[in-house]
Amino acid sequence: MKLAFFIFSFFSLQVVRAEFMPQSFSAKFEQEYISILKGTTKKGQGSIDYKYPSNIRFETSTPTQVVFVSNGVKSWYYRAPFIEGEEGEVSESDAKEGSSVYIKFFDSLKNGLSANALYDVKNAGDGMHVITFKTKTAKEFGIKEAILSFNSAKDKEFSEIKKIDLLFPDGKKSTLRFVDLKVNSSHDNQRFNFVAPPKTKKTN
């Protein structure tokens, strides 16, 4: 009887964890990147498409047009030209080498809002949950802490996240405020493949 209860509890926990992070999502975002040491703040806007595991398309439209795409095999980083008619630049790398903190972060959320081998979780009240990455994971991911802010104190679903704060080991902070967040959105494989536009220079 005890064994049966343990098995039921174990699989129930896995279901709860799996339900938090959707298989995919899309959103527009407003971003703030703060350097604590320099006291500077950079702001921008863009969009993000994600599909588990390790598929992401992260685009900023302001202050500059930048596109980062990864499909688990290859990654591309594209910077549009500052002046129309000039060359843009694109670099291509193995996905593991070019993996961004956002890929590692969103992939890790499959563990849900409970403590696990990668991080601890604390309910900070007012609709905020603080994810503190364990030492080894923080070093590997390049993320020290993440704060998930939901629309209300009762919300605990990914679809109800209004912003994510990522705190880095060097003191820098990145904030993504989601606009028009859609979960389990449909993405074909081409969405996570990058084809450089004409007049694009390849760099290492």
C-alpha cells in the first residue's frame, strides 16, 4: 500500500511539474537590461518564439535589429545593417556553443515551480516566485536567479506570467515584460532555421 502511494505521488509530482511549462509559446516583449556596476539601463522591444527543447527565435526590433535563432543543432546570430543598403552580419555555430541563457532557462522550467536538482523555488508573495539556481547550474547557465511575476498572487501558470527578471552572476539584470503571450503556439521547423537576407557578411 505504501509503495503504491509512493508511485502515485511520484507520478503526480511529475505531472504537476510538466504542466507548468508549455511545449511552446510566443510573445512580444519589452526588455530592460541593467548594468548595476555602470548604472546604465538599455531598453528595447522584440518578439520571442520558443519550442521545447532548445528551439528559440529571439528578435529585437529596437534599439537595433538583432535576431538569434537556434534549433538544437545550429545557432545563428544576425545583426541588421545600421544604414539601409549596407551589409548585415551573421555568425553560425554549433547549437551547444551558441546556446543562450534564454534557451537554458526556458528548457529548465520543465522542472516546474518546485525545488529540483537545478534550482530551489520560493514563493515571495504578491504573485512572485523566486528561482535560485544551484551553484553548479548557475555557473553552467550563467544565471544566478530568476524572478517570475504573475498577473495575480493566485496565478501559477506560465500563461499568466507578466514579466521575468534574470539576475546574472556579474550583477547585471535583464527584464522581459511579456505582451500578448500565447502558449502552445504552432511553430513549423522553418521558424527555427535562419536564412540570411541578401548582402549579409558571414563572420566567425
